[in-house]
Amino acid sequence: MTNTAPAKATTFKLKSREAGAFTKRIGHTTYRVGVHFSDTSTETAKDKILRLVRTEAESGKAAVNQ
């Protein structure tokens, strides 16, 4: 097993017309992420993230750092 340094993430400054979106570069890949919120949602962002992590862990597909 080889140890590699973790990829550095860089956040780019948003243009005013791009509110609700951001771009993130991790390694050689650039991700453009759109963000929106529901006015009728009863789940907080924290609840949603915990649910996503729990679901992934239970599915057996979670990544494990060794």
C-alpha cells in the first residue's frame, strides 16, 4: 500500500450572478456544485448530512481510510 498526500481543495470566488453555486477543485478535477434550499423542508442540513453518511455506511459502500 502506498501513502499519498491528500488532495488539496481550492474554493474559487463566486461571481454575483452565480449565487447558489460554487466551484471546487480537488486534485486535477474541478467540481461545479449548485446549491438550493427548500422552503418546506423539515430536515436541517445537519440532519441531511448525518442521514447520507448513515445510509452510505449501512450500504457497505463507505470508503475506509487505512
